[in-house]
Amino acid sequence: MSGLRERKKERTRRAISEAAIALFLEHGFDQVSVADVAAAAEVSKPTLFSYFPSKEDLVVHRFADHQDQAADVVRGRKPGESVLAALHRDFLDGLGRRDPVTGLNDHPAVLAFGTLVYSTPSLVARAAQYTARAEASLAEALREAPDLPPPRALTAPLLAAQITATLRVLAEYNRHRIAEDGRTADDLHFEATNHADRAFELLELGYRAEAAGHSARDAFRS
């Protein structure tokens, strides 16, 4: 019975969000009220807020679906696979699937959604909060990695910040090439893969240098 109730709640949540996004795309985020969304979704305002704590969350809750993705990749990586190799592999897999998170997706609905989010300051700010949570989640997973150079309390958040920024910049660059330059996802796939390889190569160089430096410092102290 609880499973049926959860599915019903998820359908209601999805219907509210889809109604909201359709209105925002047609009229603009700032021109549509929460009352307008509730009426379109045929729910009360209290019901709407029980699913979405803010107007912005009607849109950017989709970011929450990926909030723990990097942390899950780190925790679930293959035996002997480094943190960066696992995250690199996951991003390349996303490019291959045309995952919107990678920016390499030219479906009109995805492009319209991206334009809505990144052209609305309050949505950009709310999305940044989800990104910060994703970074904190990744840092926590990195602290558990046995090969992380000490001090873990500093290295983990530093590396998480660098990885999160790298993934964000790669995705933004791909989105820009499609939305602004008129390129297709298929046309850009090879180029996007090369850019990802280069970005993770830079991360790997810094990570190896830090690990080597730590080993050298330990040897000197001993």
C-alpha cells in the first residue's frame, strides 16, 4: 500500500513541476505566480508547497536528482580504479548518452529548460545551492577514499571543489556551443570527449603532484 501511495505522490509531484515549467516557458518565470501554477496543476497552494518548498524548486529540483551522482561514482568505483578515473569514465558515459547534465543534448525541450534556468537570476542562484550541496556530498565521499593524500579535512574539499568546477565548466561550454553556436550534440561529441579528457588530465596532474609531494615530505621527515 505504501508503494502505491509513493507512486501517487511522485505522479502528483511530476504533474505540478511539468505544469509549472510549461507556464514558465510560455510566459516567463517572473510573470507566473505560484497561484497560477497551483491552478494549472489543479492543486491547492499548501499542497504545492508540500512538494516544493519554493517557487524556484518547481524548476531546479531536477538538479537534486544528480546531487549525489559524483559521490556515488566515487563510492561505487571499480577495485583499483582511482577517484578521478571513475569520475572521468562517468562523464564520458554521460556524453555518450547525451545526458543533459553534461550539456551535450540538443533536444528542444532540454535547450528551452536550460535557457529558462540560466536566464533567470533567482533560478541561477537556487541551482548554485544544489551545486554546493553536490560539492559537499562529493567531499564527504572523498574523505572515505583510502588513497586520498592527507590532510583529509583539507584535501577532500579542495579536490571536490576542483572536480565540481571542472564538470560545471565542461557542461556550460557544451551547452553554449549548442545553444549559441548552433552545433548539434552528435557533431560535438568527439570534441566534447577530447575536452573532457584534457580537463581530467589537468586534474590528474595536480592530484599526482600533490600525492608525490606528500610522499616526498614523509620521506624527508623520516
